[in-house]
Amino acid sequence: MNTIQRVPVLMYHRVGPAHNNWERRYCVSPERFAAHMYRLAEKGMRACTLADFFAWMEGIQDLPEGSFLLTFDDGFLGVLEHAAPILTKMNWPATVFLVSSLIGKQDEWCRSQNPSGVTYPLLGREHIDAMRHMGFTFQSHTRSHPDLTTLDDDALADQLGGSRAELESVLGEPILYLAYPFGRYDERVVDAARAAGYRAAFSVQPGFNRRGVDPLRIRRLDVFGTDTPTMLARKVFFGTNDGGWRQTVRYYGDRVAQRLQLGS
Ligand SMILES: [Zn+2]
């Protein structure tokens, strides 16, 4: 088997209806989510498990061309209601990063972000149990979703270590992976994550992941509700968050320019 050289990691948040422009960016409608997945499948892509992704990163295992990792931040109930039926049909696994102190509650940290000031329901324990049987893996998104770079050392350790402990008691298995809330991290946060026992952590830095990438700074592509399937396909092809056509023009423009230089 030819192993893949670089693996994109896609990041989604809520799946469901959106009611303002902010939500239309961070929430994907069920119809659009289905269209995204079908487009990726048409392109010969296939979601891999979190375990397979890390086995590939560590050089233990190969992954076929077209492999990508599908992640959902925050643990919205909408992922079960709207994404799980499609993923189950496709037999595609996914990873959900949970805010451990808000299991079965609402996304309180979004109240100040969302211009409408509303919150949405998060997965409860019974949902999480059901989803584990559908191929979902659950990992940490801290205890209460703060910007980790703003916390003092004690609060940072509590958010990282406390979340691991809470999730391990819910799931009964080791929690080794983290997604930084808002994608925010610095050297101190990375060191604290390592000290809290995380083996790897996901950022929102765009790009592909190759073997040898720093496991505590894994790159992800941010998928927006406003991304058409074509825009998503461009993001995955170019490894950028810019799904617009300008990216395509720039890419081929650069290649033409390189060729002209070589010929001169
Ligand atoms: Zn989040």
C-alpha cells in the first residue's frame, strides 16, 4: 500500500440550523454537512480513526491515499442529531472534543460570542454512550472552554488535568488528546498540556500534517457553514482555510511563473 504523505484534519463545530451570520459561520446545516461528506467521498477521500491517524504519525502504520481525520469541537447535541446518521451510513468514524464540566448542559462560553446571546445544548452522558457504539471517539476540550493563554498556572493545570480526570471517569478509558479552545495556545500552554499527560493536541493552525509534525501542535482546517462543497474540496486540496477561487488562481499562477523562470 502506498502510504499518504500528508493528512488533513477537518474541524467542525455545531451541526444544525443557524440563525444569524455568526452561527452561519460556526454551524453547518445538516444538508450542507451531508453535501460536504458526499463530495469528499466522490473525491476518493475517507475518514480514518484517531488511533489510525496517530499510528500513521508515529510511523507504526500506513494510511491509504485520501485519508483524513474528522473532528468536532465542543460536543454539540446537533452532531448526534444531524451528523451521526450520515457518518453511520458512510461508516466513517469521527472524534468529538468535549467540554467536561458542561456535559449535558449548554455552550455557556458562546453566550458572549454569539450576537443573539443564545446557547445550544451539548451532548449528555447517554448520548456519548450511544455515539461510542457508532464509531465516535471522545477527547478533551478542557473543563469550561477558556482561552488557555490567559490563565495562571494553577487554573491552567486545573483545566487540563481536571478535564482528563472528569472525562476518564465518564468514559472509563484514558484521555490522551486535547483540542485547544479557540485554537489558542503558547509555549506555556503546550508545556502544561504535556505535563498534564496529553500525548497530542489539536490547534486551528491551517495546513496539512506530515509525519514528524509536533504532536502538540497538530494542524486543522476550519470548515465553515458558509463553505460550499467546492470550497471545502479546495480547502482540503490546498491545506488552507481559504476555500475561495483566488487560491486556485494563485496556485496555478505560481506554477506557471516557476515554469517560465525555469525556461528562461
Ligand atoms: Zn471550542
